[in-house]
Amino acid sequence: MNTNNTPLRTFGKISRIALLAALVGATLLTGCGDKKGKGASQTAAKVNKEEITVHQINFVLQQQRGVPADKADVVSRQILERLIDQELAVQRAQELKLDRDPKVAQQVEAARREIIARAYLEQVGQAAAKPSADEVKKYYDDTPALFKDRRIYSLQELVVEARPDQIPTLRTKLAETKSASEFADYLKASDIRFNASQAVRAAEQLPMGSLSALSKLQDGQSMLVPTPTGAQVIFLASSRQQPVTLEQARPAIEQFLLNDRKRELATKDLKSLRDGAKIEYVGKFAEKAEAEASVPAASASTAAPVAPAASNGGLDAASINKGLGIK
């Protein structure tokens, strides 16, 4: 869909990623030049011999959540301008036969397969039942750090490079120190490399594993978490309570639990498809498959549920959705 009449040297500055996005967008929105079935579409603009339709604009508009009704016309116009640029770029790319480049074609095909597979799994997930009020309340009660005991944390973090045998010593020294600066001085004196940072984070902005441990700390306390390259040391400089009620949290919890059930259904369906399919590994992949067959498969991790962020005493829907993995 996107072609540009700009000179070749100017077009050459367009990155491969941008070109791929244009080509994939062209495939999804206009079928890459296939005009069959367009008769029922309303034309919004004509770019050389190609049309951009209202349906294309509405498709993109639907992907942008939170657009106020009174701003829809303005946003639609902006989308149209982007689609025109896209169409110009695609047309020019086709003139240069970039759509036939093996690497581009491979990426477009990979994107197509991903979209189709996702569409199937989303269809499978439609069978998921909406969580009941009791299930929502149970989740709320079971995760107090996210909701009724939710806090805003002021954190000081030290990412330390250390060998596994140094961790016990670091842990002992940490118990003896009273501040991040004091512990940093010890690391410097011991010639141990580290990076320091500080930030203010709400409960929903923290990984679920970290939140579970942090929620047990009092202001001034610290914790050490071993990592593959050393350790992560976190000092809780201060915190303040900012709870979220059940009614405030209900929409986000319902959506999270529903998404989790959809993931479970998709996982079960894929397992069923694998069990019923003939899958044969070849070459070096066959050797690796045999080795892995003797190792129990790790259970798939689900997205960590996150509490709603409060703004001016209310809920920030964007933070809720982002935190709970809602797309």
C-alpha cells in the first residue's frame, strides 16, 4: 500500500523496519493490490491509482483505545494522512521490487502466520467463562499488596556484580548496614562493581515476585536477591499507603482472570493439537529433542497480575490494563 514518488536516494533512507511495517500494513489493510470486494467500501482518498477506504481508517481507529468521541474525526484525519504516506511508500517499494526481496517476503510471511495463529487462539479463548463475583473477591483478598494494602515505594537499588561464593558475605554485610550509601561504600572499598539507581514505584509497577517480598519490608529495611551475574540489593527508603477498594479493582481483576482463563484454554488446545499431530524433528534438532524429552517441561508462566494505579484518588485505567496484561 505505500509508495512514494520521492527520488530513489531519499527513499533509500527509509529503514528496513519501517518498510516492513508498511508492507505488512499494506497486506492487512488492502490485500497488497487486490481490489476485489472493494466496491462496498467508502473511498476516503485516492493515491495515484489506489484507494484508501473508510474501512481502513476505522480499522486503525479501533486499535487506538481511549479516543474520546468528540476527537474521533480529528484522529481519523490523522490516520488517513498516515495511511496516505504508507500507500506512497508501498507503491514506491513495489516499483523498486522491494516486496520481492527474499528477506522482506520472509518477514511478511512470518507476520502473516503470526496474525493467523493469534486469531485462532483468540477464537479458542472465546469459550472462557467470565469470573464470578466470588472469584474476583477471592483474588482481591489473596493479593492484598496489590489492592487493600497497596503502597507507593521509594526505592534505592544496587545491581552488584559478584560470584556465587560472594553472596553470603554480601548478605551478612547488608544486614549490618543502615543505608544504601553505607553499603555502596563497602562495595567500593571491596572493589566490587555495581550500578546504583533510585525510583518511586507503585505496587502495580513492580514484578509480582519482588512485590511479594517488598510488601513485607518496613521503611529503612533492605533485601538481597541473587541474580545470574551477582545480586540485586534493594533499600526501601520510604513508602506510603494508597489502597484500592474492591469496587475500584473489580474491572481490572475480572479482565485479568478472564485473560488467564483464555491463556489456559489456548495452552490446552495447543497441547491437544500437538498430541494429535505427527511431528518429526530432523538433524541436529532431532538430537536436541531427544535430550529434552527426558526433562520435565516447565510450566508456562502467566502474566503477573498488577493492581490499579490511583490518580487523584481514583483509578488510572491505562495503568490497570498495562499492569494486568490487558491488551
